[in-house]
Amino acid sequence: MKKVLLFVKDSQSAIETSRKIHERLRLMGVHTEVYINSRKRKQKKILKDKDLLLVIGGDGTFLAGARLVAKYQIPILGINEGRFGFLTEVEKEYAFEVLEMVLKGQIRYQKRVMISAYLKRDKTLRFLGDYLNDVVVSKSNIARMLELDVYAMGEFMMRVYGDGVIVSTPTGSTAYALSAGGPILYPLSENLLFVPICPHTLSNRPVILPSHFEIKVVNFSLDGMAYLTMDGQEGMALKKHDQIIIKKSKHFCLMYPNPKRSFFEILKEKLKWG
């Protein structure tokens, strides 16, 4: 690897860590560029000819980076400078060691399923993007039940009266979907996860579907009652009769795992399993 982009959380600690890594890579003869991920800063064309995206931040920064590089299929390594570290698996004290292993080709990246989301409003179909974690339809700011119809491969699956629904990847199964009562999926699984949020009908349960299934959510709530959120970072208000279509993306997130910790070790640490 010759060209690395440091994609950095806009915090003092993450920026300081990026400076140290930038200097180490410079001494190793690796060309590096640094990009601070700030909402106020517009993304420039920063991905040309990059071999690696090195995310320094939390899971939110990782999700933003994953969306950025999805169509370019640039692999990602995450250094944890956040709170949870499900995606930014490498703690910063091991950053140099793991990064050197990646640069020497001693670690293979994983292919994580991503999902594509579309909005159909009236007769117009709009592509929203590719996402690593989840697509969520939830209440906006009115404490009333939503009314949503859900279809799988064109077949009616259920009507949900409740706070909303989540469509998640296996990677996203440890995020909002887990809090809503969904199961944990092994991150390399090729499945989609559907989870109702606080359904009024208690028999509405989470459903694991094959990854080739297309899921459609039709909103029957009044304009502005439902809100669409993607990866917890992008979103918009929905109108009555809007359709949200979710399916497996043609792109994968190419993610380097932490060679020092398995997925189950991460679960035991983060979820406090005995």
C-alpha cells in the first residue's frame, strides 16, 4: 500500500492521534492525506488512487467513511477514538502494530453486506445511498403510533402499528436493532434483519431474511409523522403513501478486523457478557 487517507473525527484526541500516525506513516515512506470529518466541511475529491481509508474516531465516523468509499471499494481500518468501538475495533494503543500488519498484507479484509435505500414518492424513484448499518422509519416528534405496511419480495408480510421499523445489515444488528429487541447476527452473514420498534401487536416479531430479498415499507401515517433515518446520520420527513425500498447493495464494506480480538470477544467486552 502506497496511499492512505486518514479520515478523522473532529475531536482534539482523534486529531492528536492522527498526527502521530501521519508521522509514523511518513517515516515508513507511505503517502498520507488527512481529512477531518466535520459537518461544516464539504467533502472534496479526496479518494483518488487511495489504497486504504484509515478511520480515526468512533463508530459514527466509521459509518460516514464506509458510505464515502463504498462505490470505490477501498478497504477500511478503524482506530477507536469513540465510545463503543463495534466498528472501530482497534484500540489506539495497538494502532501502529495493526496498521503495520495491514500495510504488509498480513491481514485480510472482510466483506460486510451493505444495503441500498430508495424513496418512491408519487411516481418518482430516488436512490438515497448505500448504508452499512440500517435504514429506520420512526416517529418524528408526535407521540402517536405509525401505520406501516411491510412487503418482502413483493409479498405482504405485516402491518405494523407502533413506533416504526428497522431494516438492518448483520453489521447493524448490534446497533439500534439490538436495542429494539432484535437478534445479533454474525457480521459476515449474508442476511437482512427486519425489526419492528415497539409494535402494538406483540406478535409482530423480528424476521431474518435472505440478503437477496427486497423489503418495501409503505407509510400510511400523516405527512410529517414518520421520519426516515439512514445509518443514524442522514434523514428526511416522510409523506403519506411514501414507499421506502431497501435491498442488498451491489457494494460491500471492505473492513479490516482486529486480529487481536474475535467478534465474540468484542461482544463480551461491549455487552458485559460473563
